[in-house]
Amino acid sequence: MVSRISSTTSPLTAPTPRPPVSAATLREAERLLKKAGYHPGNVDGRPSPALTQALREFQGAWGLPATGEVDGRTLSKLKATVKSIAAHKKDDLYVNVGQKGGDIKTLEQRLRSLGYDVGKADGVYSRQTAAAVKKFKRDQPEIKNDSGALGKHSRKVLRQEVKALAHAPERRRLAPTKAQRRADGNTAQAVVKRHADGTVGLREGDRGGAVKNVQKHLKAAGFDPQHTNGVFDERTRGALEHFQRKAGLDVTGRVDARTWKALKKSFILSKKPASPAQALHERSGAVKASEKLLEKLGFNPGRLDGLFDRNTQHALKAFEKKHKLKRDGQISAGELAKMKKLAKRRGGIQVTAKMRQLAANSRRTALSMGGYSGQGFCARGVRLAILKTYGINVWANGNTMDNNLPRSRFRQVHMSLKEALKIPGLVLTWEKTPTRLGSLYGHTAITLGDGRSSASDFVERNTAYVTRYGLKIFVPIK
């Protein structure tokens, strides 16, 4: 019997080896890899461990078999990646799938800190990174495109979102309602429920009113989950983990009884502005009103933003010290009442030691320059007095002094000249006076507090009776 030989290859037959890749193709791959941010070694068209590693990283980014070899699909993706980079060269911060870089690792870490799954944060922009970017963009109403790439604008938003979480847990003052108390009660029950896997509390994937309430509390604490829709998604988990970290809790990404106890405090359920007392990390309209009062009284609480921060506390303690109050850095109902009462005096201005010092320095400067006769150097006299008292050098003419006074140190107030002259240490500016020089440069002076005098390059003993136009008045706030 004649045996038949199969035309098919035997399973034991070795596969036909691939033809070697030409040096020109290797050089092209090396050049493209470098443009995409990889390190393939020298562009010399020779195989090397560095080239193999770079190829594997690039192939992994695109979900290709990580062979470390140059094949048709890999070369095609390399060309497409570099072409995309070139097409976005006007946005030098643009990154997309296939690129590599240290800044990409930072972007991946930021996305991960918000709760998005980027896979391995290794600086290689993979398809998984792109999927996380798409989710991030969908959560940000200010980003209008939904591509998987990151450009200048979306990078900025990402940076701001992460930075906004770098603070201690805050609290909001809200009027109490039955609905809120009921929601808090329901949440307290939900966070102690045990899951089939043994874990306890609300976690990613859960839905319902308790999750929605947790999201509201997170937002009040300053850790915005972007949604209050009752869906415990990755962004909610990211916000929760930041809260747990800043509150000194175990970072579990779940809301158990201990986490809820801390998170519940983000709502101050009270109709009263200072009961309980305003304290560090409260953000509310009541705090903003208190900051305005402190500023009126001559203390500097920093930005008038409604956040009781360290600047607010520092200003408050200075107020408490001056008025011999308990220096606990909290605004009680009694303290708030005292602040309001003092703010009604003298146009809401509390005279400080520095203001008295400014008036005294202004008088001494004026007497050393012109005595009781004007020399035409009013701005110089005011500048020297401010420099000696506050260490601030304000270069200006009489009618530009109002624009050049730093607003972090001086605040404009509205009152009559007659009232202003009763208060020492106020800066007065006029746009014009009847004299030739005054019509060009205006006039400026500092009140001495006796009800009639001011000083600049001379002491003027009857300021209220001199005709001038365009008066502005400024009080030091620090």
C-alpha cells in the first residue's frame, strides 16, 4: 500500500521564521518612538533591549500584542500617533493614546486621585487612561469635548479639581428641616448594613437616597463628587477617599458608621448665625458677614469669601485680645453682638494703634518738610509717613494715591470729611483743587483725628473748610 503524504504542515513542523526587519524600518520606528516620548536608544536601525522595551510599552498602550517587535500594525499606530501630535502642535500640552512622558504620569496620578481607573500610572498614555479621561470630561460641565485626549484646557480643569480637594473638611451652616433630619437618619441606618462579602457601609455601585445625602455632605465638606444623583460612582469614591484622608480616617472608599459620624458634621443645622459659634473651617454667609465686620473694625481677615480660615481666626484673636475677650478663635453670639455694636461707631471704623502711629508719623513728617505751609509735595509727605509706619512704599501723585494704595492693606470707606477728620490715620485723596498744580495733581493727606487737621508735606489745621473736589477716604486694615 502506498501511503499518502498530507499537503498540510505537520503540527510538529517549526513555523516559517519571519523575515528580518530592515535597518531602515527599525530606524523609522526608533525615530517615531522618540517623538512619542519613548526611549528606544540610538536611532541607528539596530535591535537593542531599549528598543524592545520601548516597543512593548507602546504596543501595550494601544492594546496590541506586546512582542517588542516592529510589525505592520505597530508601525501604523506609531505613524498615527506622531501624526496626531503634529496636528495638535499649537497645543504643546496635548497628549493622547500612545504617548509617554513624566507629565503623563502626573496626569494619571491626578485622575486616579479623583477616583478614575487609569490602570498602571506609569507615564504611558494607554487606552485605559483615555477611557478614564472620557469619564472625567463627562463629569466636568466646563469641558465641551468628550475625546480621550487631554489638552491645555482640560489639563487646567484637572489640576484645579485636584487642588480644590487639598484642604481640611469644611462645614456649611444650613437652616434645619425635617427632610434633612430624616435623610440623615436614613443614612445612619444604611451605613451599618453588612454586604455579602463581609464589608459594611455604602460603597461604589450603591444607589439611593442615602448615597444622595452622602454626596450632599461631601460637597458641603468641600469634596465635590460632581453629582448628587444618588449613584455611588468612581468620582464619589474619589471624593470620599480625600475626605477620609483629610479627616484622619481609614481610607476605605466606603461610608461606614465612623466615616458617617465625621461626614455628618459638614452640615451645621442652625438658623442662628453664631449658635453654635462660628469656628475654623466653616464656610457660610454668616462667616462672610463676620469677616466684613472684622475688616470694618480695622482687622484683616484676608479674603472676604465666607470661609473661616487661619486668616479669619488670626484677625478674630487680635480683636479678642484688644477687647479683653476669651481668645478661643471662635465667634460666639455674644462676640458677634459686640462686633456689630462697635462697627456702628465712627462709621464702622475701630481705631487701631497703627492708625494712631500713622497719624503721628504724618504730623512729624509734615513739620519736618513745610511746617504749616504747603510745599507742593503732598504725595511725598504721605508716602514717607506710610513707609515709616507700614513699610509700604506708595509712589503716587495726590490724585493717583487712591489707585496706588494696595487694597490688601487699605480699604475705601464712605463718610463725610467732617466725620473722617475725627478719626486718626485715614488717608484722604482729592482729584482736584483750585490751584494750578492742584488742578493737575490733586491733593492727598492723612487725618490727625482732632476733627479739623490733616498732614501731608505740611499740617493743615482747617482741612474741612478748604475747597477741593473728588474726595476719597481710605482706612488701613492691617
